[in-house]
Amino acid sequence: MIGLGIMGSGREPDESIAAGAGRSRMLEVRGPMIEIIAAFARSAGAATPLFSATAPLYTAAVRMGRGGEDTAAVHAVIERMKPSR
């Protein structure tokens, strides 16, 4: 994100990406499909460690109302997970 010149701009990185050309429907499409993907992987006996680790982040982003944003919306979820100082 620093390379994009976003830090220090007063905008959250995920807001800048979602508001511009970086917006995509990936989170909007993947969010509701999390359970379908998980069920398919289980039925195929496939190990999905990265999917299993990130699925809760995508689900939380959708629940936060960020389903129409780019997958960078998970940044907002991670930010909320940070302990307050």
C-alpha cells in the first residue's frame, strides 16, 4: 500500500482501492460462495489450509457491508482485529 502513495493521504487503503479502478466483484462473488467452496473441497477430500485461514476474513468483510468492494476490503477486517493501544 505504501507504494501506491495511499498512506498519509487521510484515506484508508481499502477505501482508496474500492473507490477507484481497483474495484472488482471478487469479494461480492466469493463472499456468498464461501460455504459452497468449503463444501466442495470437503467432498473432494481436498486440503485447503489457505482457504480455511482466509474464509472467516471474507465472511466478516461481507457482514461488515463490504461485499461490493474489492478483496482488499479484508484489510478493514484485519484492522478491526488489531488490539487497541
